[in-house]
Amino acid sequence: MAKKQAARKTDWATVIVTIAVIIGALVVLGWNGWVNAAYALSPNIATVNGEGVSRQYFDFQLVNMKLMYEAYGGEDVWYGEDGTSAATLDSVKSSVLNGLITSAMVRQEAARRGIRLVDSDYDEIGKEVAERMADFTDEEKKTYGINEKWVRQQALDDKYYSLLEDVVKLKDTQVSGADFDARFEEYMANYLTENEKTLDETEVYMLRFEGSEDAANQAKALLDAGTDFVQLIREQETFEEGMGYEEPQLIDAGSSQEIIDAAYELAVGETSDVIAVEDEDGSGTTWYYIIKIASKIPADKDVLRAEQLEAFKTQTRDEAFDGVLSSLSESADVWSNPVAYQFASIPGVAEIKPSPSPTPPLDVPEGAIPSESAVTDEPTEAAAAE
């Protein structure tokens, strides 16, 4: 007969000590401290409808932005009068995070619509990855840990964005029919009204004087006395702070309204009075202009209408796609990791002391700390849902 095994005694001393340690930790760190620790350990910078956005991918995009900023503005782009610009750094981080969230929403919407990549898409992506990797120097790859995984993910995101954009703009958006025609007629009427004074192709000779009304009046007197406008432009250095343009300048919607108004009222060969224009940069400087109409070519209304029809089609398609993105954003369940975001930095840029961490919610959202999302890009046969 088998011997009866003795029941194992509970080590109540160990249990009591363990409970005491947990309680002590909660007292010292607080519940928010534990939540922050969980956030810090999460592999994701955000989640979008339960899909994780990798912190490593976020870091890679920060490097991309760093290299792009410095290519155009040099390393000084990060530094303000007081050292490193916190505003610039936070702006870059915010822009990158918003872009990755949008990419996740677009991939999910593409999947919902049945949009898939085909072999030719993957061939294109492969070439794109090779070209992008070649753009990084060996030193950059080594310093920032740049690898093909995230370069490929970026190329995939770009491709899905492009495919969804094409489906929305070219398949879903109507740019014909009675409703579209009615909206175009309203658009065209407004366009003709708003641009009435710049519809004709008007070119002018121009003299301008920075802050010197007296010099402008002196030039105007010479013109009224019969001095040739172009000859006066060539000799304008005799006037203080004056300059002119020997070649006729086109008047368009980007010109100052005061000049547009004056040119509209003048016939070919006529010269304006002195025109005062306040500088738009807020400096308080006033520029004084004199113009002479060199030519006026009436607008071809049929050509103009055809051009504006294409412009309205483009505008309609753009608005439709913007509407899809806006709808996705409004309906998405997005969570961002406050701790990971706060302490994320741009490599090679002088560190800024982070501000105190915002208090995270006491209830950790379900799925807020999922496993890192994988790059999934298996080829399928359909290109897009018809």
C-alpha cells in the first residue's frame, strides 16, 4: 500500500514578506509609477485600432527627419538663441508620430477595401529600397543603425498610401454628371468674380522706391514731362533707394492688390500715379511704385474654362481623399505612449532636459501594450478592389 504523501506547508513568512514588498513598492512608486514603468517597457510608441506602431520604426523616422533637416539647414537648424530648440525637436517628433499613425490607418483602410500589392508593386518597392539605402552613407548606417527592415516598411507605407489615394481619387470620386456640372458652374462663377482684374494677361514696366515717396514723386514728374519710362529705369540709380525692371513684369494674383487695381484701370501705354504699398512682412516699410502698361492680352474664355475645369476636378479629388483621411482619423482608436514619446530623442542633437512626465491614465487601455507589430507584406494577386 502506497504511503500517503504529506501535505506541503505554506510558507506564510515568505507570503507575508512578498505582500509587504509589493505594498511598499506601490507606496514608493504609486500606481502611476507602475503604469509608467509598463509604458517604458512597451515596444510601441503608439497603437492604432490595436495595431502597434514600433518604437524602433519611430526612431528610424526621427533619423530620417534629422538628416533631411540638416541637409537643408545644417546642424544649426536645431539651435536657437538659448541653445537647442525644444520647440523644433518636439515639432519633429509630433510630425513623425502623426505620420506613422496616418500610415497605419491607411494600411488598415487599404486592407478593408481589398487593396493588395501585386508582383510589379514589390519589384518597384525593391528598387525603391535599394535606392534609399544607397542614399545613406556607410557612416550613417553604422551610427544610426539604419537597416533595410525599416526602409522597406517606409516604402510599403508610401505604396499603400499611393494605392488608396488612387482608388479614392480615380475610382470613387465623381468628376462628371449633373451634380458635378452644377458645382463647377458655381465654382467658375466665383472664380471669374474673384479674379476679374487678373484674367487678362497684363505686363507692366515698373519703378519702385523703398520708403522714399519724394524720390517716387520726382520720378513721376520726369515721366509727366516726357521722359521715356524705360530710359528712366536705366537711370534710376540717380534716385535714392530706387530700382526698376526693364523687362515687362506680369501682373497676376500674387501681385499687390494696389498694383492689380491700378493696372486694371490703365490702358496700354498709360502710366500710373505713385502707388503706395505696405510691406507684408510687418516691418512698417512702405514701397512706392510707378507702372506703365506694356501689353494687355484678353483672356481666351474657352481656354480659361478648360483649365479651370481640370483644376476643379483636381480640387474635387483632393477634397475627397482628405475627407477619407479625416474620417479615418475621427473614428480610429489611437493610443500614444506618453513615456516613450517624452524620452525619445533625435540622435546627434544636444539633449534637452525633458519636462515632467504627464500623469498617465490610471486605467491602462485594453491592448495598450501589445507585442510589437511585424512587417507583413506577402504578395497577393489583386491590385485593388474594383
